[in-house]
Amino acid sequence: MNKRERVMAVLEGRKPDGIPSSFSLHFPTHANHGQEGIKAHLDFFSETDVDIIKIMNENLTPSVSGISRPEDWKRIPSFSRNSPFIVAQADFVKRIRDSYEEDAPCLCTIHGICASTVHPMRPQYQDLYEIRNIQLAHYRKDPTVYLDATKRIAEAQCYMVEKVIEAGADGIYFAALGGEKHLYSDEEFATVVKPYDLQIMKTCKDMGKIVVLHMCKKNLDMLRFKDYAPYCDIVNWGIYENDISLEQGMEIFPNKTIMGGLANRSGVLVEGSEQALVEAVHHLTKKMEGKKFILGADCTLPTDISPDRIRTAVMAARKSK
């Protein structure tokens, strides 16, 4: 099987010739866009031999200065399919897709509504949770203004989905936040996050493409995302970050392909010997035998990790049948 056939066999519940793998990382600032970014992606795919070519997305919702009061969310503009950050990401996907010679599924990172509403405030506030708490305070004080801005940002991400698929992506890697128990209440999540996330995911599913639902950050309540199941094909979460096992995830998302199994910032993939890594991968693939499983990690790997370590894990999984 080639890489596309191997991944599709898993998604369709058929037996692959070996377990496919998907890993990714954030490239250094000088190599995450333009020609250097294209080269960094292609080098990573070649050196690691991953089965899914996942294209990172640093073309974020544009920054808007001076968001410090609830009414400042009125400054968020409306976007279109031709907004520069959307066009730039679509072009980036197309150039990588056109340069990659193997037949493998291509997924583009799309940021869920939580991250996408953080990005406009990034130049003003650097700490993620400082921004998240400010946003929550703004929503609680003036929900109408905040949600109006959220709608405009969600529409932009829907345009992004359409454009990257037209550029050659086979689907999206949907990076969802908002499940942290210490931030939104269940009711707030259902109002501020869920409808907009589902709008973005549905855009991809309506185009007949693949959706990976990725849930990260600590103190995660995965049950909040249970209703996302109809709009995703593959599920990935912080197994080690949250102590939510593969088995627990499969109970929440039955019949979905599970991707993960390895810690991303510590543990055997990052720190173990080659032999220990191979043994850990074989243990995982045996544990998941007969199930819809793609080897991966909790989240992105350290930027400076050796590609050889990733390739060792990829090849160990591929030899497991």
C-alpha cells in the first residue's frame, strides 16, 4: 500500500499493510512561511516518512490593536475568501502539495474558534490564558458584541477551509480549545465555542473531506466535544497531558479512528532509547490491534527533535500489522 491507501484502509475499517503514523511540529519562525516554510515541510516529510502530510498554519486571524474593553470587539472586521491571510495559507498549501511527489493524505491545520479569537489579541497580550480570561470577562459583560465578532471570525475560518481544500488539501486538522474545566462553564462552552467550531468542521465535511478533531490543553473535559463526533473522522487528544486513556477516548468517540498514543514533550519518543521507542510503539500497536488506529502524539513535538527519532517510530508502526 502507498501512504494514502494505508491511511484510508484504517479510516474505512479495513486492515492496512502496517499502522500509519502522523506527527508534526511548529517550525522555527524563519522557516514557517514562504519558500523556507515549504522547504521545511518537505524536508520533514522526507526525513520522517510520515504517512500524513500535515501542513502547519501560521496565517492567523489578523491582529487588532487596543482590544481592552468588551465594545472593542466591534473592531474585528468582516473577512472574505480573498482576505490576505486566507489567500496566503491557500497558496502555501498549494505550493507544498504541488511539490510533494508521494500519494499521501494532506491535512491543513485549521484553528478552532477559541484560538482564532485569541490571535487578534496576541500583539497586546502574550500569555494565552491572560487573553482567554480577558475574553471570558468581555463575553460575560457584553455577550452580544463579543459573539458578533466571533461570528465574523468563524466565517473567516470557513473561508479558510474552503480555500485550502480547493488548493489541494484532503481535509483539515482542527485544533480545538475550550474544553478546559477551569475556564468556560459547560453552558458557556455550548454558547461561545461549540456552535462556531461545528460550523467550521461542517464546512469541511460538507465538501466530503477528512476532519481530524484535536483537543488539547490541561484539565480537559472531553465530554464537551462528544457532539463533534458526526463532523470528524479521526480523534486526537492529550492522553498524557490529561490522563485520558485511549480506551476512555474510544468510549466517548465510538467507531472513530483514534490517533495518538505517545507523549509529545517528554517520555519515550523524546527521551527514550531507540530500542525503548520501538518497544513502546509495538506495545501500542498490539494494544490497538483490530481497532482503527493511527500512531501519533498528544500534540506538536519539540521543534528541535531529531527527525530520526520520529522516523524510528514511523517505521516501527509500519512494520506492525
